Amino acid sequence: MLQIIFLNIGLCVILLAIAFVFKKYARVILWSSAITLFVGTLLLVGLGVVNPVSDNETGSSEFWGTIMFLISAAALVIGAEILREKNIKNVEEVVSVDAEIILSETLDTELARKVFAKAIEAGYMKEDGTHYIWNESKVLLAYMCGRIYCGDKPTVSNIDDREFWKFGRTAFFPDTELNNLFDVSGLGQSRSNRKDLPVPTKSTEIDKFFE
């Protein structure tokens, strides 16, 4: 019985040492070893080379040896999957650390950086890897970007005190690049649909970012 225990422990130690040396292939090594150990044990039992239940007794060394080898195979599989999860977590941490938002030449202006910084500080948007996440309505985002890149501004109606969305002199609105930056779609269309209409809700808060 002790021989089987030490053989089992020694085999597991050797496999773990090999997996440690070849870290890149550790999961493959552990899985391959587990499958080989499991199938090999079943074949030995099936062919009658090992008889774990001899004379209807389950306390023999062959019985416990078979159980231990099957448990070892399961342990190797669990170890392989734990290692996989750990590697995935490490990769995600590296990506999150290395990822940063890079504004394109079109979007990278002094005004844009100033307004984006204030919007982040006020909780309207946040950084997420290589993108920004906008926390308010899309039309409000279009309003802010229109003010930044096209010179849009609110104008007060002569009839009442309501403010209307007046487009600026710059006709080009960097729709595609802004959609990618904020991971949204149809930002330019949202802006076009509101031309000369009342400014969106919370626009006065956005206006403060330009002061």
C-alpha cells in the first residue's frame, strides 16, 4: 500500500515539475497526463491486469491504488483549469494596464481634451480600455461633440426663453471616429435630427464645460 502511495505522489510531483518547467504548455501537459492516467487505469482494470475487487473485498492495495490514481487524474484536470483561469486573469490585468485612449488627429484638440476631462470629472463619461463610455443620452453626447468640433451653440428664441440648437460654421462632423471613440452608432444622425430644435435635457450642464 505504501508503495502505491509513494508511486502516486512521485508521479504527480514529476508531472507538476515538468509543467512548471514548460509553463507555456503546462495546461496541455496536465490534461494529457490526466487523460493518460485515467484511461490507463481503466484499461488495466478492464484487461484484468489490476483487480481492485478481488474475492469481493474492497480493502486491498489494488483497490485503493486504483482509487488514488483516478483521484490523481481528476486533481490534474482541476489543476490545469485553475492554471488556465489564472493565466486568463493575468492577461486581462495586463491588457487593462496597457490599454489607453488615443485620440485621432481629427479628434485630438485642446478643447476636446478640456471638455472630456470636465465631463469625466462630472460623471458624464468614463474611460473603459481604449474607449469612453457615455452615461447620458446619445443626443446629449452629440450636442457636446457638436459644440467641440463644429462650433455648435445654444441660441435663445426671440419668441420665448427657450434655447435652440444652432449648428456652427464647421460643416464636417467626425461621425465615424466619434462612434468608435464612444463605442456607439448613429451619433452624427442624432445631431442632424436636432438641427434648430430645442437643446437636449442637461445641455446647460454641458455648456459649463466650455466656460
